Amino acid sequence: MENRQRWDNRMVFVFAAIGSAAGLGNAWRFPYMAASNGGGAFLIPYFIALITAGIPILILEFAIGHKFQAGAPTSLSKIKKCWESIGWWAVAVSFAIVTYYAVIMAWVFNYLWHSISLAWGDAPQNFFLNKVLEISEGPGVLGGFSIPVVIGLVIAWVAVYLTIRNGVKSVGKVVKWTVPLPIIMLGILVIRSLTLPGAVDGLNYYLNPDFSKLLEPTVWASAFGQIFFSLSVAFGVMIAYASYLPKKSDITNNAIITALANCGISFLAGFAVFGTMGYMAAEKGATVAEVAGTGGIGLAFWVYPEAISLLPFGSILFALVFYIMLLTLGIDSFFSLVEGVVAGISDKWSLNKKKTTIGVILVGFIISLLYATKGGLYWLDIVDRYINNWNIIGVALLQAIAIGWVFKSKKIREYINPISDVKLGRWFDVLVMGITPLVLAGILVWNIVQEVIDVINGNLYEGYPLWAIISGGWAVTVVLIIASIILGFTKSKNVVLEKAPKE
């Protein structure tokens, strides 16, 4: 499409891709996953997963977005019309994620304000759950809205609109700041954590290798899962971003740089988190395992705030640094997911992009209000688990089949090798046609089998009632799939894009 927007330069595209990939999970998911799955030994399956699955899928997404100059649904429809629904599934997953990701960003905005006074005091968990969220007794009790969260929610959505209102032009201006800034903030936190007493104990807990863990299938499944979750593949985002590249743009190098930068941020975050946890353990006379928790929301909103409060000096400064880091890490992923949705819709029906952006944001805001209720945290937890365990893996698997097998990985190689510095050989075909789909299928089957076993044994996720699991997990998945199929078979008004050549 000749009128399609373009990135200003390669650096801006790479920054945008890194920003999308490196999100909140880099700071609060990877370090704990490494610590609980063999420490330093976990890096072996993690990097194997990166090389055999993460980078290949990223290359595939960059390649088809660049080749067909369109978002995920339209690009996949050019391979074969019936595969368009897979692109819509990716877009639907992105939209489902942004509706609750917005609330997490609202919490971060709240804590950026509370950092000025260290408002959480000596009971940060109670402050988060009962003062900020005003949490209800369960998912069946929404209990009205938490006003501070609603205010943060409005700020988060307005920030996204201001960022993407002019497409890649405005995104490019923002990522020049929001990608380097969290790395700088993270560097400050690492240096500070390593100077604290007890930091070595924390780092030992993080990286001390337990090679026996490599014999456990769950460790390998966790490594592959983490790679997919953290690279923003299977969301339609990377396909959309690559569609704004000029025709002669390096594909392979961009994918490798994006993937390695994302993994480097994850690895670095572990030093900041566990160096500080080591200090916290020393101050409280406990073990690192006892104070560290399990990562995720708990790390960001009560474990780390408690550690900050224990610092001998500069608590307010480092609280601000920590939440600025989370804000800038999260906002890039947030607006990239919205951009992926907007690109899919506007490409399909040739709609005005600015109006489409406003429409997507308004609908997203309305749905996100569910998670701003006093029972919202429960629903966020349930939906997020099933999006990650079923939907993302399902999309990635079908994309690998559609691009690697139907379109043919050989044609992908022939397309990107002339414009890329790193040339792909037949080994790439083995990865995308063999190893990658097999691993993805294995993880998906494993997750489904575990789910069935848990239901039979009455061991439901986090002890939630079955009706909540069905509503927030299974039903959401079914709705996303049905909506994707319907959208995939609706007629398009876009007749500009050419079909993939038959060979």
C-alpha cells in the first residue's frame, strides 16, 4: 500500500519492537521463573527455546508483515483465506490483554504518586489490597469501583491515545524515550541492589544452578512458554509493526536484535530484584525464599515496596525509579497491543486509522472497567492465566503451520535473504516446520491435560469456584475463537493488497 505509514528509520522500528517485547513480565516474571526452575541452569533451556522457537517465530512474523504490508488478519489471508481467522485470533488475544493490562498500568500510575510519600508504610500488602483496590471477598462480588484505580485507568488510556493517535509517527517519537529510560532505571536499581548487605545471598538464590532441574519436563515447558510470552509473538503486534517497514529492510537482524535485547532486559532485572530481596532477607533475619514471594503482581505492589521502605536512605528516590521503570516498560507493550488491533481492523475494512483508534480505545476502556471494580483482581488473574496457557500458544502453533507449512518456509527464506545480512539456510526450515510446531503442540496439550486433571481432582486454579473458571477462562477462550472465525469469513472492502503469488 503506497499510502501506508513508514517508520522514520530502522532504529525507531527496533526500539518499537523491543518496547513491545520487553514489558512488565521481564521485571516480575522471568527472575522468579529462573529462580524456581534451576537458577543458572534455567538459562540453558531458556536460550535453546529462544534459538529454536522464539527467534524463528519472530522472523516469520516480521517477514509476512513486511511482505504483505498489512496487519495480522490481512497478511495471513494472503497466504490462504481460511487462515485469516488465525490473524483475528491473535488480534482478539491482544484486545483481551489490553483490557486488563490497562488496569495494571493504572496501579502503576497510582504507585508512582504514592512513592512520593511511601504511602504503603509498614503494611504494603494490606495497603495495595485494601486501600488501593479495596478488594472484595471473591469474584462473585464486584462491589463497585475503586476510584483511585478508575482515575489511573483514565490516565492510562489517554496516554495510549496520545501515543498512537498519529500512528507510527507518534509512536516513533515516544519509543525514543520509553525504551532507553527503563533500561537506565533498571541499571540504577541493579547498582543500588548490588551495594546492599545480603545482595550476594539474593543473587545466589537467583542464579545458583541446579542442573537436576533440566530433567523435569515442566522446566523446559516453562522456558519455551516464557520466550513466547515475553517476545510479543502471537499477538499480531510484530506483524503490524513490520508492515510499516520500507521494502528493503533487514528482517533477520532486526528479529535477532529485538529478541536478544528483550532477553537481556529480563536477565538484568533479576539482579535488581534478587539483590534487593537478599538485602530484605538479611534485614528481617529470614531466608531469601521466605521474603521473595512468587513474583508477579505481589513483587511490584507489596514485596518490592516493603524492601524499598527498609533501605537505609533514598527510599523515595528508589521508589520513584522503580515505578518509572515499570511504567515505561509497561506502556510500550500496552500501546503496541492496541496498535496491533487497530492495524488489523483498519486494514481489513480500509477504515480511517485515527477514528479506528478512538473506537478501539473507547470499547477497551469500557471493558477494562470490569477489572477496576473491587472484585476486578480475581477476574484479571483468571483471564490472564487462560489467555497465556491456551490462547497465545494456540495462535503461535497455527501461525507456525500456516507460514511454515502452507506458505512454505523456503519461500520465506527466499524473500528475506536478499534483504537481510544474516542468511537463513535449510536449518531454518527444520526449525519452523518441525521443532517449533512440535514444541508448541506439546505445551498446548500439556496445559490442557493438566487442566483436565485439576478439574477432575477438584484442584481448581487458586481455589476459584468452577463457575468463575468457566466464565473467565473457558468461556473467554471460546468467545475469542468464535469471534475470530466470524471475522475471518466476513467480506473485506480492501481490494488494494495483492494476493500471495502461487509457486
